[in-house]
Amino acid sequence: MPAISLQKISKSFGSQPVLRDLDLEIADREFLVLLGPSGCGKSTLLRVLAGLTDATSGRVAFDGNDVTATPADQRNVAFVFQSYALYPHMTVRQNIAFPLVMAGFRAWYHLPLIGWWKRRRLAGSAPIADEVARVAEIMGLTPLLDRHPKALSGGQRQRVAVARALVKDPALYLLDEPLSNLDAQLRTQMRAEISALYRSVKKSFVYVTHDQVEAMTMGTRIVVLDRGVVQQCGTPQDIYDRPANTFVARFVGSPPMNLFTCTVEAGRLRTVQGGVLPLPVPRALQGQARIVVGIRSEDLLLSPCDAADAGEDTLRGWVAWSEQLGAETVTGFHLVPPASHGPEARGPRDEVFQARGPRSESLPAGRSVAIRFRPDKLSWFDAETQQRLAP
């Protein structure tokens, strides 16, 4: 079970860079999630780890041993693909056994009839049959062993793909968006099954996804990627509570973190839309001219407010829409009155912020509201660099 080191990994396809001088350490027995939007390089990084794609430059090491030039079949890793990649002419039993059969493959197995007989006999041998039965029991596939993939549901096919990886007893599991083809209920079920598998086998997992729910619920550590660069690496809670920059703040969280761009005027925060945030400016940041203040939707409180009730230090907003989602309500709001919105190009006046609260009667569109913040839940970012400024 190796500790993995990626040092200055770069990968380009022609003139298009996909990974840029990426450094990453993966500890033994951790569940690392590579999270990011489509095209950010996370699947390419996984393929570099597996040896399926050569890096343009950089070094890959397992337990200090350089494996950059080591072929994929010699790295002792298992790869679970997004598309299942099951052999349609084989049964579930044969699909699971296939890696073990190939481990004992000899060149003369290509011979007609003799090779077919030898491969079939090898697949039915006691050691392989016992291992297939053991893995099938773990993945709940025992009643399905004699079926072909076309007779399986999407979730069952995905379990077969995971079982085929598990049967090799690899040192490292690599999973490339394995749940993206499943419906919502099956995704929830498979998330639980893969997490249970991780706890059972006690091996390292590297898991690629663009779904933040999968990342937050499964990973012991998350690496957020954008355009081939690591934006932040940390525990799920740390990334959610303390995003390293505005990209992470926006990408992680549903709804995303609200970001208020403000100028600092006489120790007060004035938004680009003109409202004043009723928040003290940290002493360390009072020299800044422009600051971005971030806060999660659940840390905002909206209450109906008429113009006569709004004081100078009350930040007012106007409801754009309200959605009741069963146990909670999400409300979108502007910081300028509805009459000021026009058909012109979108700008700061059109920006919609979001607040999330418990189930209640939704506020009508156009309603004026007072906005209150939880000051202990704020994030502060530099308006120019977009990087985090304060704890």
C-alpha cells in the first residue's frame, strides 16, 4: 500500500496544457478525491497515476520508487472506468475472474481451441473460483454470477466493475467518475457501498468526480483542481469552511458561497451595488482598498423590512425568487430594487445572492428584506488576486 508522490507533473496535448507543474502527496490508506469542473485535468491525472498516460514532464513515485516509466500492468493498481467496460459476451463470473486469468496468461493461449480450453480451465480453477466467490459476496453479486451484463441494471454493472478491480487485491484503487451514469437513488447507494469497501479493504483510493456531494461525503481529503492547477487541498470541512480562493468558494457548496465585492470607506464596507455591510473590518485588513466578503447561504438571515425600518447600517435586499425544497427554503435576492434591472448586459446590479433557511413561508418576489450576517462565519478575499486574506 504505497505512499504516492507526484512531483512537477505536467501534461500537454499538442499545444494545450492540461496539467501544470502539479505537486501532490497521497498518504497510505487515504481516500483522496480529485474534484473540479470538466476539463480541469482530473481524469488525465488519474491516468498518469495508473500509467495509462505518460506525463510530458515530472516524476511519479510509489514509496519513494520512481515508477514514471513503469508500464500500467506493473504498477499494481486497479482502475474503475466511468463506462463500466464490461465484456458483453462474458458472464458476471467471467468478468470478475478476467484479471486473475490474465495474470496467468501465456502467449500460446492465443492458439485456437487449445488456448480457449486452457483459459476456460484456468478461470474455473479452485483458487480463482474461490476468490471470485469471495469478492462477489462482498459486492452482493452472488445471485448474479451467471448473468451477462445486458441482463443487469446500471448499479449492478457498476458493482461488477468494482468487483473486477477488487479481485486483483491491488495496492491502489483508481476510480474515474464511476457513478456518473447512475440515477440519483443508485448514486446514493453506490456512494455508501464504495465507502464501506474503502473501510473494509484498508487500501488507498483516488476518486475522480465533478460532484461535490460525492467529494464531501466520501473523501478523507479533497484536491480541488482548475485548469490543471491545484487550487486547494484539505479535508472536506476545511475546504467548505475556509476556501483558499474565490474559485473554491464558488465551486464547493450548493448554493455556492455568496461573494460581496466591497470598497473600504472610513472603516466601513460598501458593496459595488451601493449598500453598506453591517460588519466590522478586521484591523489587519483596514489598509485594503477593495475586499471580497464571502459567506455561506446558511449563515445569512433574511427578514421582511420596509424602507422606514431600514437604518443606515442595515443591508437591504429585494427578493428575486424563492424555492421551497422540503426541509429548507432557498431565497435568491438582489442588492438593488427590481426597478433598476433592465435588459442590458448583466453586471453587478443583476447579481443574485442566496440565503438558505428552515422550511417556512416563502417571501414573494420583489419583497424588501433586511440581511443579517453571522460574523464568525465570514471569509475575506483580496479583490485583485482572489486569494484568501484572513483566517
